[in-house]
Amino acid sequence: MKAPAIFLVILFLMMGFRLQQLQAEDSSLDPGGLDQGAWSFVSIPDFLNFDIEYPQKGWEEALGFILGSMKKESPAFAMVAGDLVMGHWGTGKEEIDRWANKYYPGWVQRFKDHGLKVYAALGDHEIRDNPWRGAGADAVPFYKDAFRRHLKMPLNGPDHMQGTAFYWLHKNALFVSVDVFEKGKSDQGEIAAGVTGRQLEWFERVLNEHGPKVDHIVVMGHTPILRPVRTFSSSGMLTVEGRESGFWKAMKRGGVDLYLCGEVHAVTCTQRDGIQQIAHGGLIGRTTKPNYLVVSVDGDKLELNLKEVDLVNGKGRLWQQDKSRGPWDTITITEDRKKRGFTSIGQLLINKESPTKEFEGATGFFIEKNNPKQ
């Protein structure tokens, strides 16, 4: 073989090897639809919603059980739809960075130590908590920058939201995480929860480019869109305009299957326009019944199972920066409950084998007649 031919062979081999490296490093490059084998992912919004160290005395046994239970589901990854920390970290960049450096690394490491890859959306607690007025609103970019640096989410979102809005592809599914904390006027001050303007244009481009190539589309954002929803120890912030928003209409046009959200610390499952919204999650340290969702993907089917466990809270409180009422000082789980593990509180099958998407076999929280009324 002549030298030029040998050089070309080596070059193509090197390019192929580098492509494999990139695909391993960034799952947003995973070509969707090539592997149709069954697989799963889990969702647990509002994990943890407080500034918690790692390890945290009096917490690790229960947290380890929760993360260990999710790991046993053999998920490709875990999704956390915001509120990782308490985040009441002031308004100055140096102060914000100091607290972020204290609490974010432990949050990330806890998932790593349990062998769980994680994709996290931005929650209101990652930007100092609502409402946002004056200096609090001015500090939002500093908070978003800290989230971007520590969580290291894919940098494929709109230019003004790199690392806080992003997407990834896994096997036969597209996942999009949106940053619902946009500048605007609302009852929350100078932030209006939603996806509009440049972010909405980006969102629609992602759906149009990748949606036709995959079997399923899942969107994650912090605030519920459909209402009403149950709330527990929450301000109950909702996406502005709800079902009439351009965001929801774009999801409807784009064939989205699931919208996963948190914020309200209680479970409400609502299906409209072929989209299943699931508001659920953690608030571990205040609730006694945290839950997670496991989604099993098998070809044209999504099997949804919400699972819950009982915890026992302590009697004291953990200190939180600039917050009078922190989480309980301990959280434990009884030996009997460990043996029983998480139990199902709702199941649903999204069946897309026929041209019409069907929502079948609803149990528990997926039975909508039991939902709160408007």
C-alpha cells in the first residue's frame, strides 16, 4: 500500500476513534434511534431543596437508601427538575460563589458515588428563591453562572442560557431541559416563569431537528404548566399562561410525550393534548414521603411508575444561610420500611404502537378524577 493510502486509512481510524470518545463524553451526540433495546431512566425533582453537606450527619443512611433504590432500577441517568439547594446566598458574586463552592460539589459527588449520571434543571432555589426584585433580580446572572460551572450540563442551549437550557439524545429518545426563569414581569417580580423569545425559538428548532428521528420526547422544567396541582410547603409557582402559553403549544406541535416538573413538592399527574405532565419529587428533610418516577422505555412504549417511601424526620433543625426554618436535623428510615422498599403510588402505560397515542392502565395518582379541581 502506498504512503498516501496508508495515511488516509490511519486518518479515518483516528476520526472514528475520536467520534467514539466524543459520544462517550457528551450524550447529546448519541445518535437517537439506533439502539431499540429496553432501557430506563428516573426522575426526582427537588432533590434536596436544602443546603446539605456531604456527608451530612443524620442523613446519609436515608439518602443512601433512596439513591440506592434508584440505582437498582438500572437507569441510564437520573433527572432532577430543579431545586438542588436552598440557595439563599445573598446578592454579591463573591458571596454567591463562596456558598456555591461549599454545597454544589457535594451534591454532584453524592450522585457520582452512587453510580448515577444526572441531568439537572435550574430551579428557583438555584437563583436565590422567589420573588426577584431589585438586588435579588440583579443577582440572578451570578447564580446561573455558579450553576453552570458546578453542574456542567451540556452547552448546546440558546446563547444566553448556555448550561441552564440544554438537550441530549439517548437511544430512541430526545430529552430537553428548559430554563423557565426568564426576565419579565410577573407576581414574582422581575422573573416570569416560562419559555419565550429566543429560548422558545431554540426549543422549537431542537424539536424540529431531532423529534422526527426518535420515538419519544421528554421535556424537563421546574414549574408546572397545567393546573391545578397539589402543593406542600411550596409557594406553588406556575408557568405563566399555562396551557395557553407558546411553550405548551410548541410541545403539542412537536409531539412531546412527557413534561416532568417539580416546585410543588406534591404529586399531580395531568394529561392534555397528548402530553403527560408529572409534578412530583423530593423536598427530603421536610416531607416524610419522598417519591421518584421510573420510566421504562421499550420500543414504542413508555411504562411509568411513581414510587414512594416513608421517612422519619428528626425534632431539631439544620441551620440554613438566610433562612429561619431549615430542614429537620435527621432523616431516618425504619428497618421494616427498608425491607419493603419503595412502593408504587401510580402507574401508566403510554402506548404509541398505533397511529394514535394511547394512555392505558392508569392507577393511583394517574387517575385524574382524583386530581384537585380548578
